[in-house]
Amino acid sequence: MQTLAAPPATATHDYSAAMRAWHWVNAALVSGQLLTILFQKVIVNAKSAVPEFQAALTQSGGSLTQQQGRAVAHVISERIWTWHVWMGVALAAFWLFWTVMQALDPAGRRFGARLMAAARRYQLAAPAEHADARHALLAKLTYAAFYLFITIMVMTGLILIFADDVPFLRSIKHLSEEVHNVTMYLIIGYIVLHVVGVVWSELTKDPGLVSRMVSGTATKETPQDY
């Protein structure tokens, strides 16, 4: 009877131009959205910003009432929120781009197939390869979690954008806002873990990982995976 062998550890670590574009643009959009939240909550927070506006105008010989200061803070806040919304729309477009890209990829290169291959390799790995197989599976599972977080973030964000115009969406606006906010913290946690994991891999078992995500080309000296 033929024995099953674990899938080989050497697949391909080359990253296509489409995947690299999705990765870096996604990173820029998510970072931009988090920065708008930082500005909203900290820098233009009315409780702290209005006294600073008043102090600045007083020093220059002007004056500003509390109500006027709140109005100024509101205008700035609305402008930042507009940036947040448009970056969210762009993020939704790239989420759709990734979904279509996955559908058009050959079956063996789709993320679901790679995740199943990593799980099968982990189940069939010899003791000497067990740690590497576990690491590869955990990496794929964290990517799956991130894709899930982005999907939730996109869906709830779109609901919040159109909630005032669609009665059904208005009825779930509060729930969507809560889920949206919780997902934001999950994404922040993922980013921290991702950066730590990339640095650890770059310095230990997978040198050149960042270079490959920039250039898309693997070298003969580095392990290959896709």
C-alpha cells in the first residue's frame, strides 16, 4: 500500500506583482485609517483641542469662545473623517480586488488551497519537520484571521457609510459600529504580531523575506513558499 508523504516544504516564495500591490497598498490604507482615528481621538479631541485653540488666539490678541472652539474642532474632525471614509472605500475596492484575484488564480495557488496544503503538511510531517510545518500552518492561519478582520471591517464600514440612506442598514447601524470598533483593535493586534513575526523570520529562518515582498523575487539561498 502506498504511504502518504508530507507535501514538500519548497513551494515558491516569489510574490506576484498583484499580491505585492495588494499587500503594500492595504498596509498604507489600514495605517492611514488608524492615523485618522488617532487624530480624531487625541489630536483634535474637543476637550483638549478647544483650550489650545483659545490659548493660541489669546496669545495673538484674539479671542475664541468655547462654542466657537468646538465648531472649529468639529470642522477639522469632519475633514479627517472624510479622509477616513474615502480610505475605507479604497480599502473595500482592494478587498474586492483580492477576492477577484483569488478567484482568477489557478486552484493550487488560491489561499484556501495553500491553507489546506499547510494543514496536510503539518499532519503528515516527520518529527524533524514538525516545528517548521507548525510554523507554516500558524502563519497561514494568522493570514486567514487578517482576511476575516478586513472583510468584517469593510462590510461594517460600508454599512456605516450608507446607514443614513437605507432604512434596514439604519436599524443595524449601532451594532455595525460596535463590531467595526472591536475589529479595529483586532487589526491593531494583528499588525503588532505580524511585524514581530516578520522581523523574527527575517533574522532567523527566512532571511530576505521583506526583500521578496518588495521585489517579488526569491533567491536560491532562501527557503521558498507561496
